[in-house]
Amino acid sequence: MKYAAIGYSMPNDIIFVDGTELKGIIGGGSFFAYTGLKLCTDDCLFIAAVGADFDEYYSEWWDGNNCSRDGLMFRTDNSIYFYVKYLPDGTYEEGTIFTEEYDKVCWAENFIVASEIEKYVAHGMKGLYLYGGNMDHLYCRTMQGYKDKYGLKIGWEFPQAYRILGNGQDDLGHIFDIVDYFSLNRKEAYKYFGVNTDADAVEELKKLGKPCYFRVGQDGAYFIDKGEVTFVPMISVRDNEVDPTGCGNISTAAAMWAFFEGYDPLRICIWAAICAGYNALQYGPYPKMDAETRAEAQKLMEELVIKFRK
């Protein structure tokens, strides 16, 4: 496969303020990233350790979109499974539906170690999406070896803001060293750099010298590369948006694909926003990842390129 996303899958139960629930909505940050790649190309793979109950939740979408199972490793009895409960004040709470002890087992057993990745990248893989901050120095040295040996490029989604301890740029320096592109959101950038405006965050990101897709929520996103900054406001594919969950992961992976495929910065931002827009049309991933949807998305991208360049 030419591209892959590596990480976790995670079904969710969604509990609304009025007490109504949606059960078994498929998700997980890395899984959403994979769906972003899938909207870009069929030549992609999801590399993940999953629960024995994976098919119970994912098979309809998986088989309906002709997804490969070559990257799936079945390790635990149950999938990592969370609930999300929306509160009257607009915030939410989340947590495992299992005991905390079993949840820790699931996370630990389903972590993909660096040595398990080589067989997937050894045959001409162009780009690999990685998510989060649990990549130690040994992990990164191993990944650098794959880059040197196989010509692999790495895209990285920054760890969630609540997992960053203080403004410790040095804590993640070994990860920045191995990535060819990365993405983070506004909250993560503000906390990491100790800033409180997008303009200051952009200046800090420019200093890192790495191509970056900087997501600023409903305001849009920036692409920063070689000191140049491109901004595109949020794009809606259709008016009936339902749920933004996973849009950040999808846009990160889609921007990675577009960058590695040689798109210019404007097209990168527009394409990533369009892919996220499809995801927002329903709970869970867009149901139809095929040539027709890709052609529709590409047509919209070219129309918007003309619009933004006027």
C-alpha cells in the first residue's frame, strides 16, 4: 500500500443532553485518519491492533468500502470503547464503558510497537500517518531507520492538548526530528508554545522549519512551509452538517496525502477541509468512499481554488 494510518479504533456511545443515545458509533482518532486517506485513495491501509469484536461494529463500513484487513491484528476480547456524554453547559465528559483496569489493558495490548511496522512499509510505502506523543527515542530511531532504508515519509498528528505537560518543546524534539509533516490544533499550539493568539502560534510554527497544517477549528486552517503561510477558512461540503467528531484527524491525514502527492499549499488546505466536510455530514465516517465521491470532492476543490485565487 502507498499510504497507511497507524493507531487505534474505538466505538463510541453518544449520550445527548435529553438522554437519548446512539450506540456503537465507529470512530477513534487513527481510524478517522484512515478514512481521510480512504477518501483520497484506495491505495491505503489501516494498521491497528483491534478487539475480537471489531467486525461487530466496523464490518458494514469496512466491507462496504472494500477496505483491506491486512493491517488488522486481533489482540483483545473487546475493542477500546468509550462513551461521550454531552452536558447542558455545552461541554462533555467521556470515559470507558469498561472498568479502568480493563481499559488500561486494551490500550496497552493494542499499542503497535515500531518493530511491527517494518513489514508494512518495506515495499514502497510513500507516507505513514502517526498519531500522538507515546513515541519514545527508541521508537523514533527505529522509524528513522525505515525512512533511511525504504524512503518512507512520516506525517504526525500532535498529541492532544491535555497530554502535553507544560511548554516542553524539548520533550517532543526527537519526534519533530523524524517527521516530514505534522499537524496540530489551536488549543494544542497555544499550550505547547505558551501563546494566546493564532498569529503568535504561526510565528512559532514557522521557527520549527517543518511543514505544518495548523487547524483553528471553525475558523479554518493554515499551511506553513518554508516560511510561507497559506490560510483557508472553514469549508462546508453541504449545509446539513451533523457531527464534527474526527474532522481534525481526517483533515490531518488528507493534508498529509495532498502534501506528499505534491499539491500546492492552497490545494492542500482546501482538500483537507473538504475531506473533513464529508465527515461532518453524519455520526461516524462518511459511508461512501469510492471513485464517485473522490471525483465530486476533486471537482469541488478545483472550483474553490479558482474562487480563492480571484
